[in-house]
Amino acid sequence: MTATQKKTKLDQKWWVMDLDHKVLGRAATRIARILRGKEKPTYAPHRDTGDWVIALNASQIHLTGKKREEKKYYHHSGYPGGMTEITAGELLKTKPEEVLKNAVRGMLPKNILGRRLIKKLKIYPGAEHPHKAQKPAELKI
């Protein structure tokens, strides 16, 4: 019989990651693994065993190749003809945290667990964050 830990015994830490000149995909995969808890021996695919992640300098993230001009993000308002598209470069200028959030969200499960895990990711465009009381440890890629 496989033993799983109780929710009260889970040890969830806080990590802070500086994304200054880091590649988007590599940073997103590392963040998704930590949010999911795959780097812990207590990992269970049906449970939230992961840690909290604070991502800083999201506006300085690096996209390889021609992704700034050619990668497009789509959004539909729900009305006929309500499809809007925006390039990755434009989205980085207006909402830099959305680029990383979309990349990480695509690597998480598409169910209630995935929606719970994405809330444990805190993204900030600058180098400051309001989570100093949690004493986050530095995370390197």
C-alpha cells in the first residue's frame, strides 16, 4: 500500500526566482515542477504537495528566436467577432506577468488542481515583492 502524507504534515516552502535575462520556457518548466511538487519525495499526482513561487523581474524575461514578433496570444470575449490577438512583444510591454503565467499554466493539469496550483505563483514585473514575511529562499535555474 502506498502511503500519502496528510495535508497537515505537508511542508510547503516559499521560493523566490529572479527572471532577469532568463529564457521563458526554461524558467516556466522549473516553476511548474516546483508548484506541482515533483521535486519532493512526497509527490502525489492527485494532491497539492508543491511549494509557493515568487517570480521577480518578469519584464526582463528573454524569448528566443522571433517569438517576440511571431508568437501570438488569443482571447475571445464570447461575442461574435470577439477574437483579439496580441503578440508576445506587445504583451511583455503592457502585462509582462501574463506571459509567464500563460506559460506555466499550460504546463499544469487542466482541472481543479491546476487552478489551485496557479494561485501559488506570485509574479512581479520589478525586483520588489511584498512577501518578505514568508522568508523565501532563492531559487536558481
